[in-house]
Amino acid sequence: MKRTACALLLIALPIAVTFSQEGAKTRSVLMQKKLEHSQQILEGLATEDFALIAKNAKILSTYTQLETWTRSGLPQYETQLKIFRFANDEMIRQAEAKNLDGCSLAYIQLTLGCVNCHKVVRDESR
């Protein structure tokens, strides 16, 4: 557990520093990283690799903590972020329970959360 926390911190710290320096460009980099980890989760679902699912869901969890700092103050965004976190936490629980159907449902909920969150962000930027 401690090693996982340290690893996630090592991943998150450079991103957090960059966030404060480059704003929107960095948010784009963060979204790309989240997409990569989401794809790894899909691979884990397809191959029934619960360790791969849990690992990448935990990394996504760290990224959502970083995002809290970037868009605080937008109530609709915060709501979508809570939905995303709930689905992601559920995916971790289901992966640890080795429940493929539960992981799959959580992944669908996570994906819907992504789509809805991006709608909110696009609406705010108009």
C-alpha cells in the first residue's frame, strides 16, 4: 500500500507542478494520460486482468485529485467529478473482488462520467 501511494505521488507531482505553470496545455496532457489509463483498464477487462484494472483505476484516482485544483468553483464540473470518482472507486472494489461484471459496469459508468464531464467543460468554455 505504501509503495502504491509513493508511486502515485511520483506520477502526480510532476503533473501538479506543470499544472501551475502551463494551465490549459497541461490539462490537455492530463486528459491524454487519463485516456491512456482508461484504455489500459479496457485491456484489463478484455483479458480479465484484475491487477491491470485496479492499477490503472488507482492512477486515475490520483489524476482526479489533481483536477480538483484546476476547475474548482464550477458546480456542474464538481458534480461530474464526484460521479467519475464513485465509478472509479467502484471499479477498484470490483477488481479487488475479481468481479468482471462489476468492473465492466463500473467502466461503463466511468465512461458516461467522462462524456458528461466533457459536455460541462465545453458548455462552460462557450
